[in-house]
Amino acid sequence: MDVVASMVADRPMVIFSRSTCCMSHTIKTLIGDFGANPTVYELDKIPNGKQVERALQQMGCNPSVPAVFVGQQLIGGANQIMSLQLRNQLAPLLIRAGAIWI
């Protein structure tokens, strides 16, 4: 889990993804539509991707991608992000974390 903590440190928003995952693509598009520019780690493209994926699973991410961190805090996967969006709570969360400015 230390590897994940170091990857999200000092970043307002991080998305762990797989380049072939349609839900990851959907979440990245949604976040991008807010004007956010998150740090994205494609687990199938980075050397320690398997290690990071195991750490995300140990943190409770199931499935392991997409995994979204806002303000260094694990928010969750696609279901959690879409729920926040439907309740109009996603934009305020991104603003508080400094991921977007309005």
C-alpha cells in the first residue's frame, strides 16, 4: 500500500486505470469533462502495475480499476464516482481537492 500512497502523494487527483478497460475510459472522460487533469496510471503500461493492482485490491478496490483518489483519499471505483455525479457531489469534491477551479 506504500507504493500507492507514494503515487498519489501531492496530487489533487489520481486515477488508476487499464488502457483496455471501458469503465476506466468512461471515468477518465467524465473527470476530463469537468476540466480536471488527473494523474493517470495505466496499470497495464507501467512496470510495477501488478504490484499496484494487488495493493489496490488490498485497499478494497474490487475490481481494481478504475480506482479514483481525490486529495490523496480513495474515493472508489466507477460506481462510487457515478453515484457522486448523480447526487451533484462530484464537482464540489473536485473543487475542495484543488482538482478543478471554477
